[in-house]
Amino acid sequence: MTSALQPAAESLPSLLKRHFGHEDFRPLQEQAIRAALAGRDVFLLLPTGGGKSLCYQLPAVIRNGQGAVTVVISPLIALMHNQVDLLQANGIRATLLNSSITSREAGQRERDLLRGCYDLVYMAPERLMGPAGQRLLQRLNVAQVAIDEAHCISEWGHDFRPEYRMLGGLRVMFPDVPIMALTATATPRVARDIVEQLHLRDPELLRGDFERKNLHYEVRPKHRTFEQVLAYLRQRPTAEGIIYVASRAKAEDLAERLRQHEIAAVAYHAGMDHQTRTENQHAFIHGQARVCCATIAFGMGIDKPDVRFVMHVDLPRHLEGYYQETGRAGRDGLPADCILFFSPGDRQRVMYFIDQKPDEAERERAIKQLDQMIRYARHSHCRMVPLLGYFGETFVSPSGGCGHCDNCRSPRPMRDVTEDARKLLSAVARTQQRFGLPHVIRVLRGSMAEPVTQRGHDQLSVHGIGKAYATEYWRALAQHLIEHDQLALTDDEFRTTFLTPAGLAVLKGQTKVEAGLPQPAPSAGPEKRRKRSSAAAADLTADQQELFEKLRQLRLQIARQQGVPPYIVFGDTTLRHMAVIRPTSLDDFIQLPGVGQAKLERYAARFMELIQQAGEP
Ligand code: ADP
Ligand code: ZN
């Protein structure tokens, strides 16, 4: 049945509400859609969660009934399934063709496509460009081609896929069909490369704001990572999220340990067999596992909008990857945490891998990237500056701070640390300026380890004068002194400490040292708790929260019956509004964000029944 929709008669916002349930366009969506409808090529750069898909989906729906189909190219099967499920839940005629369906089924879908039964078809690049795909395309009336994750075409990007290269031929095949390229990876070089490779014609270039205001960026010093992670998870018993680790073994190990502490966790990495990997990913997406402990192999196929945290317990190798990985949090626009656990020793661990690269130039590039990552981790002002700066954006933090990084949310007051600085510098002097920082700090903290005693450093007057404070504090202080030229490290592999003239002045008591360092944590003290409760759970009253939990249960039940992830039924935003508004009529229900015509018909009755049972608060 074709809908009686008259594109000219209905405004874009009203089409948006009816088909997708959204109240308003997000930045750049409307421009992208208008350009697409006008037949122009579009290059859309929006961060993850920015709402890129809508920009080709709504035009596809608007063309509904004209017998023309929008072809969407997507790199991963899981992504395609998810998109098609989401569209179908909204009553939109979408399908996919990839290696996961039988050839009989594919044949049927192709015939239906030719009969104009679909508005959108998702395809993998190799299928599209292969002989069967080509035959199909020749006979199809193609309205638009959309290329998702377009950065996969560029070797400069972090996710190059050779099969994407073939897409360069699309322009020749479809000289008159508008192409839309979409990506969240936006280094200027990759962007230029995409436009060139796809032969985009005078494209409408739309570049979004890469600052994700709902993501709370934070760096925590690493003490006992597992306990720190566990404490976080226990504080937020309903939050679901991803923990990135550096190795396959660690992913498995962490998931196992979390399970031992009754946290539903799964692991995900490239070394698993296909089935386990798919099952684990499925469990996470469908809300059966709260936590996914993963290597960077995990992520691109993940469209889950309600990821409430992304933690990194190992130092990522570059900021670009870090931005992409943390970007998987909070796609639904609700607050989410991005936490990096950092200890200065992490640099060496990554360096070990970099040193094994045979190619000199590659090694140098990797070191440069690593140093940018470390600069981010150590940054004492707004973290958005190094993070967004990486994408060629000069980010100027507003005078009151960005409001969503740890440094801006609780700036550390400057305080006088002269006495501590003198202790540290005299330990450097007493060890004859012949040792690296780790040794100097061991001496300061009174270690009786062999390297200390063997050299008689346990006999020095400075031995143990800094034992009240954790290693972390001394490292941070040393870092501050290094940045201010009051302490230096040799350039060679030994990184030996030595005093500078400015450092000598401190040592002699001629200069004061002020730094925005945290109050020194006692050696093995408990981790400081954050005062802020989970913002995602904030601002609902106890009654609303209770109803919200019930609505979530119902959503989970419906999702299981239908074999789809819960968010396909309704997103958290919709449920939160439902818990507050308690709609009891269809007119009220359709007002909820995320409720369009199809979902109204499908789900309103069951949810309203539950709301009625729950009664008045
Ligand atoms: P991207 O592909 O850019 O990462 P998606 O297309 O997956 O982003 O959209 C992210 C989330 O935002 C989805 O849950 C989607 O339903 C939602 N969304 C998209 N556009 C809007 C809008 N205009 N209003 C409200 N939510 C939207
Ligand atoms: Zn900030």
C-alpha cells in the first residue's frame, strides 16, 4: 500500500514528527535534507550521535510513492540490520541485501525492489559493486546514493576498508544521481580525500560542531583500576557502557572478574570466534549485558543510543581513536561519562609497541600521536582544547569553561607547593642527577626495593621524606616542574633527571612554586568519590523513577518478544518523558518525543495500560 502522502503539501517538520517521532531538526539536518531534495551532492560531517542517518532517510521517505529507491552503502552487516530494524519500527519500507541472507530471499527482495516496494535498500559495498549488484542497479530507479561511514574510503582515516575504494566508480555509473557522503571522522585531510575519491560535484559541505556537550570528559589517576571501575559501576547500577582495554586477554579477564562481582559483563575482541563475538555483541545491544569489555575492534557496528559510559583503562594510542571510541557514548543526547584512567607509566607500555614498528617514519608518527594523547591526559585546563584541536578546530573554551570536562567542572585552585617541590628537587640532587624519575620517587617515598638499597639510597637524608603522598602526586608535581623548566629529563632513553638553574633557585628557597595540583592523596587512601550523582538519572522524582523502571521492564519484554534491541521500541528519552507526563490518551501519547504514527499504533496501548495501573503518583 502506498501512502497518500503529498510531499509538497506537508511541511518538513511535520513529516519528521509523523515518520520519525522527532520534534525538531538537529543542527544541519534540515540543510542536508533540502540540498538532497534539490538533487545536490552532500558531504555531511557530523559527530557520532549527530543524527546523520535521518538526512538521507527522510528524503527517501518523501520520495515515497515515486517508485525511486535510495541506496545506502554501509560497511557492516550489524549496522545495516540495526538501521533497517529502526526504520521498520517506524513503519518505513526499508530492506537490506548482504551476505547474511539466503540467495532465495535476496532474489525475492530484488523483485520487490524492482516493483517499487521499498524506499530504502542497504547494501555492502562489495555487493553493490559486484556483478549481481550492478545488474540490479541498472534496472532500479535510483533516487539517491548515501554512503555511510564514508571515511572508510580514505587511507588517511583510522578505518580504511579496501572494498570502499570501488565506490569511486559510482559517479560514472550514476552521473545524474545525487550522492550523500556521511562521516563522523573529520580530519581535514580525510575530508578532502573523501570528496576527491567519490568525485562529489560541488557538494554542499556541511560540517557540524564536534563538541558533544552531553559527554562528560574526565581523566582519573589510575591506582587500582579494577576497584575503581567496580566502584563506578556500583554507583550507577542501571548504567550500561563500554570499557576499552589494550589487549584481548585483558578484555576477557576484566569481563570475568566483573561477572564474579555480579556485574553482567561480556568481552569482545577480534580474536574470538565469530559466533561468540556476535552473541556477546547481541547481549550488550539487547540489554542482557550491562558492560562490554572490549578492544578497539568493538564499536563501529554499535548504534546503541543509550551507552551511558565509555571507560578506557589503558591509554589509547591516539586522540582520534579516543574521540571516536568515547563518541559511542550518549548518542541519544542524554548525559554520559567518558573516563580515561591514566598513569604516567602508560607511556612506556605504548612505546614498547611502537618500538616494534619496523618503519622509521611510521614510528615517528606514532610517537607524535602518543604525545598528543598524553598531552590530553595531563592537560590541566579545558580538555576540549586538545581534543577538538586534533580535528583542526581551534576550540576556545568559554570563560566559564566548557561545562563538561573535569577541569572546567571543578578547576583546581592554585596553591603553594614550594616545600614539596624542594623535597623532590633535593632528592634529584642527592641521587647525583643520575637517575630517572621512578627511582627518585621511590627514594622519596622510602622504598626498600633492591635498586634503592643496593646503591645505599636508603641511607640518604631524603629517603622517605615524601612517603606521606602517593607516587601519583609526586609524578604530577614533577610534571609541573618539568613544564616550568624547574626540572629536566635527558633526551636519551634513560630519561635521567637533572636540575636546571630555575630549579636550583627553588631549591635554595629563592622562588616559590604554585601549581593547580590536586591535594595530595595519602598513599593508599580511598578514591575520592564524585559528588555529582549520575546525571542521566537526575531530575526524576522517586515516583517518576519508579515508573521509569517499570516502563523499561515493559520495553525489555516487548523487545524480547519481537527479537529486537530495546531502543528500537523506544529510546530512554521517550520513556523518561512518559514517566513524567503519564499520557493517558493517544493525543497525549503522540506528543512524546520519539513517538511517530507507526509507534503510536503499535505500542501506545500497552504503555498506557501500564501507566494507568501504576496510578497517580
Ligand atoms: P549518527 O549516525 O550521526 O551517529 P544517528 O543517525 O544514529 O546518528 O542518530 C543518533 C540518535 O539521534 C538516534 O537515536 C536518532 O533517533 C536520534 N535523532 C536523530 N535526529 C533526531 C532529531 N531531529 N531529534 C531527536 N532525535 C534525533
Ligand atoms: Zn572544559
